[in-house]
Amino acid sequence: MKKFLFIMALMLALCVPWAHGQTLFYEGFESTTGSSLPTGWTNEGTKTWTTAKGVNATHPSTAYQGNRNAQLNAGARDYTSKLITPVIDCSSKSSVILTFAYVNESWSGDVDEIRVYYRISTADSWHQLDNITSGHSSWTLSEEYTISTSLSSTLQLAFECYSHWGYGVGIDEVKVVPVPTCFKPTALIASNVTATSADFSWTASGHGESKYQYVVVASGA
């Protein structure tokens, strides 16, 4: 537990320096026209991934960011189709982090699953990172998936829709970045906040960090 005293009546903010640095891969699906996929992206399966604004017209009717996203509305059950990225050069990194936004709205209790994979080359088997089975009616930012096994210049990611009569699946804002050298803490709690002091507590990330940086900013900044 740490206590901070202020000279002026300021609001508090905790700033943790855990910048990811360079972006190794990013796709927001804004460069496409019609329903086509961006250059280098491919579809594998019995149904076809496309780009659109939202998913299935109104579920939701907007992208996570911008005006377009990838989407698949199978309109059926037990179909699987992968949306596969271009190759990503991660050969100079020991580990990377994948994040993306997704939506898979339930239709009367039926939910289309989202399975997340990676492979280090086209000759490699797909390795599953996650299987999202619960429905999300609005865009949700994924957890951070760390990939650190035999990174190469030909890494690929895949987002697979396994259809269960849901409203469909949407993917947006796909990003791959190096694992940061400074990590975000968890369970950050501010308590006993007054005009001149406040108490903070947090749980360290467990990566051997020895200190954090705090910044005090004026209200509204």
C-alpha cells in the first residue's frame, strides 16, 4: 500500500509504463471494398468470411473501430471456416502478443464459437490459443494472447467460426506486438481519495518488476 500527498487539489491517475513498442502486424479492415478481404487474407472452410460494417447487418450494425470489420454469418449449424492472416515476420522476436476485437451475439441462446489459432508456417499444424463459446452482443476486446514457440518469418493467425445458429461472428482491430519489457499490474484499487491524498494498492504482474511510475494529472486531463 502506498500513500501520496498532493500540494494542490488534483485528481489522481496511475500511469504504468508498459508500452509494447513497434507493431508487427495490424489490420482494421478499412482498406477493403465491397465484401472482399484485405490483400493476403484468405478463407478456408465451407462458408466465406467477408468484410462489412457490423455483423449480419444489425448484430451489431457497426464495426469496433472505423467503418468495416471481418464477419461471417453461416446461417446454419456445424460449419467451420477460418479467416487466415497474411504471413507475419516475427523472426526477430522471442515472444509476441496478439489482441483483437470480436463479437458473436447469441440468437435465442445459440452462439457461434470463435476459435483462435496460430501456426509458424504453412507446413505447420494449427495450434489453438482459445475457444470463445460465450456470446457477446457488443464488441469486446480480447485478452492478450502470448505466442513464444518457435517464432518465424512466416507466422500466421486464424480466426475460426464454428456455427451454432448464432447471429454470426465479427473480428476487428487485429494487432500483433512484441511482448513489453514492463508489464501491466492487476487489481488496481484507489481508496480514501481526498483533495490532498489517496491510497493505492495493486498486484504486481509477476515478471520481476521493481517499481512503477505514477503521474498526477488535473481533473479532466
